[in-house]
Amino acid sequence: MRLTEYERSVQRDIEKWQHGDASLVAQAMNWAMAPMDWVIERVVPDEVIDQVDRSISKFLSLLNEGSTWTYDPIEVLKSAKARGVDVKTIADLQSADLATLDGLSKSYFSENAIMAAVEGGGTGLGGAVLIAADIPLLFGINLRLIQQIGAAYGFDVSGPAHGPLVLSIFNVAASGSRESKNASLREITVAAAALAHSSDYKGRVSGTFRDQNRHLPREIAKNIGGRKIAQMIPIAGAAIGAGINYWFTTETAETAFMLFRALYIERKERL
């Protein structure tokens, strides 16, 4: 199906994002955390790092079993109708005007970033005691954000079958690398092909869910886990927790925004 001029401009934006460097927010976070990363590598016991890594991996493994952090599809449909889109189901949004859907998608950015920052600031006050609670809360907020943005473009990714796609978004958000962006867009191609032919999406890598996500949590644990440990620093823990959560949620929103736009366009081209 032929693309509109706006959709072609979005394609160019996605290509620019794909080949571009990390965002300014990510660069600022990397710069601010560099001294703390150095300290953590030399001071924090390995068992503490392993505990944080296990907490992240445990949450990610829940994606295989379904998630308790789900978005409200009725709320998404109400927001779409308020923007003049006549839809009855989430899938109907796949045929709506992309510019309108972009506005709907962006409406979820700030509320989730602020929620995550407040949560991170609160748990940051508890040092090591609350880090274990902070991580699932942070990923829960971000998983809901991914589901909301996906739904804004007509894609319900709340089920466990979409675990590989969700993991790829988390991986880009955590690392911001071009390699992770390329891998995530390859995942989008597989998803688009399945949707265009009304077949089941099973992920790009064959095998079990563990086979599919084995290489992903490493980057996520490295960039999120290590920085979460910095919340143990007295007094500064609250600010660090809020900053890390805001950074990660902002990156998740931008990544999901780009990838679901790509999925919308690629699916349309294949029809």
C-alpha cells in the first residue's frame, strides 16, 4: 500500500534514529554516571551486583508467563476518540492517520517518566534495602508504557508472545547502541510480516523464549543494574534513583515510539 508524504518523512526520522548516536539524555546520563560506574566496579561486592542482575533477569523472565502490569485498552480508545479517531478496537488504530497516532503516543511520555522518577526518588532513600523493590516497579512502569504506545498504533503487545519485541525495546533503551537499534528493527520486520499475513508473531530467533532473550538481559543488567547500585550512596541515593528512572523511561518511550511507527509503516507497505 502506498505511503503518504508524512509517513515517508517518518521513515526518514526512523532511519536517522537508527544510524544516529545516543540521545542527549543518554549522553548526559553516561557522563554523570561515569565516576560512579568506576567506583561500583572497584568497591561494590560481586554478590550485590549479582543480586541486582538476578532481580532484573527474574522480572524479564516473567514476560514469558504474561504480565501483571497491563495497560487499559479502553483508556487508549477513549483518548483516540477524543482526537477524532472513530475506532471500536485497538486493531482499528492500525488504519488511522499516523500523525494523529503520533500525538496519541506522545501523550503517554511525560506521565510515565514522572511516575518513574518519583518512584525512583522514593526507593532511593532506602539505599540497598529498596533497590530490589525499585527494579520491578521501574520495569513495570516501562512495560505499561510500551503497551500503551504499541496500542496507540493499533498493536496489542500485552501478551507473552510479544516478549521478544518488548525485550528488544528494553535493550535499546538501556544501551542506546546502533547494534541494538538494528536488532530491534529486524524484530519489527518479522512482526510486520506476521501481521500483514494475519499469522502469529513468534519472534526473530527460533527456539524457546530463553533462547530468544539469552543475549538481551546482559546489556540491560549492565546499564541498569550497575547504576541502580549507585542508589546506595547516602543522601545522593534519592536524586540518583529519580535520575536513573527518568532517563530509562524517557529512552523507553523514544524507542517504543520509533519502533511502533516503523511497525505501522512496514505493515502498511506489505498489505
